Amino acid sequence: MWRYIAGTIAVGSVTYSLYRYFAGGVCKCPTRLDGLVVVVTGASSGIGKALALELAQRGATIVLACRDIEKGINTKRDILAKLSNKNVKIFVKPLNLASIASIIKFSETLKSEFDEIYALVNNAGIYYHPHTVTEDGYEITFQTNYLGHFILTHNLLGLLKKADHSRVVNVTSQAHKQVNSYDLNAIAKSQTEFRSHSVAYGVTKLALILFTRYLSKKLLNTNIIVNAVDPGTTKTDLLRHSPYTNNQFLYVLQWPIRVLLAKSPCQGAQSLLHCLLTSNRSTGQLYTDCKLTLPSALASDDKLAQDYYELTIEILDNKFNTESEC
């Protein structure tokens, strides 16, 4: 009998240790953000929603940038219900990153309503979305995950520069390590050709790190810190289009993996929160589990970062003028 008890304790200890290991780091910064404006894209669910709650608890004024306004309103209601301070300001604004017109309208609205912005968190993303070309002529995953945030960031630099100090956080993924330079350039130059969903997604995450690297250098003598964050594998609805999660049988089989290896949205939000609160002024870096980490060799290439920035300007084809804010 004691053998079974000891075995149960051992298995339980190992399981709990694995759970704690994959839960990742916890932000321990005590900094408050009372009254400071933070814009979070993709804020109506998952990591974005969890981060918005964490920031609201620290007194920040939150702008929930959401494609689905009804979900955004429900998110605001959920957050306010959990706050002891009901005077925290939360705004829900429509933003469709797959539409340049929507991005520009959103940016102009913020410019008319706020004098400055403390932080922009480029969190929204899609994966395994059916192959679609947007109204602007770009592949939807590439535009939503990368181009849209590229344009949005430049449009809000003016407001970010008006703050005493400010931050841009780009949410990336380990998937950036699974693609090569050929994929990176091929997808950028051919928006209508179908690519595997994993490659299309990985390219956008590599592109965001390269963007982080180059933009941080362009803004080196300003008040703006630009960093990327890999939140780790997190239980969100990012895979809602995937046949592997929509299949009920496969979903059940994956349950132990999700429980042990995937973070909750709150756990996934910790590294983003750390980047927004830490006194560390490092810029152009990649964070994971609340500490600095090294990206892939490709993502660390300064020449590639500059070249890809210039290629991005080229494929935007005068639809957007970056020089207006940089």
C-alpha cells in the first residue's frame, strides 16, 4: 500500500513541477500606471483581455482595440466587475487590422481624444485562418499580424512621443524560429499565393521581431522603448480555425497537453506586463518568462531588419507614409 502512496506522491510531484515550469515567469514589478493610457489590440479575449485586467488593476486607462465591438463591451464589463476601483477608465474602440482604412480611422480617433499614450501593445493575431486576400490586397494573416501593426504603430508614434517615456510591445512567438529567409521574402512579395498556415504565421512573428529591432534603432534617441515578447504556449482561441482543435476527438486527446504545457491567459500576459512595468530601459530586445532571451539568428540580423523594413514600405505601395511620424 505504501508503495502505491509513494508512487502517487511522486507522480503528483512531477506533474505539479511540470505545470509550474511551463507556467513561466511571474511579473513582480510593483509599478503603478495611474492615469497612463495603454492601447491593447486584440483585447476582447485571451492574453489581451488578461493583460487589460492586470493593467486596470494598476490604475491604467485602457483602450480596448477590438474588431468585434460587442465582445469588447462585454470585456469591459467583465474587467470592471473585478476591479475594486470602479473609477478606472476603459474605452472600447473598433479596430480591424485587416483594413488600412479602419487602422487610420482608429488612429485619428485616438489623436482627437488623447493628448498622449504611454504604451501600445500589438497583441492581436490570427492563425490557421482560411486563405483570404483583404480589401487592401494583402494575405489576411500577413496583414492582421504584421502589416496592420506596422501601420498602427507608425500612426501612433506622435502620441507616444508626447509622453515622458513610452513603450511599444510587439507580441511574437517561438514560431519565428520555424521559418527561413526565403519564406520571409516570398510571402511578402506574393500576397495571393497560398502558403502553409504554420509558415504564414511564423513569417509574421519573425517580421514583428525584425520590425522591433529596426524601429528601436530609429527611435533610439527618443523616449520610446520598443520590445518584443514571446508569451509562450497559451490557452486562447488563436487556434479556433484549426481542424485539429475543431475536431472533438482530437481536442479530447490534447487535453493533458493543454493542462500541463499551456499557460492560462493570465500566465501568458505576465511577460507583456513585465515589459510595460520594468524600469529596465533595454530596447530592441525579446522577452519571454519576464526575462531577456535570444531570438533566432535570422531575427538578430540587423541588416535583414533594415532590408525588411524597407521591403515593407515598398509593398505598402504608398498606401501609408511612415515618414509622417518617425
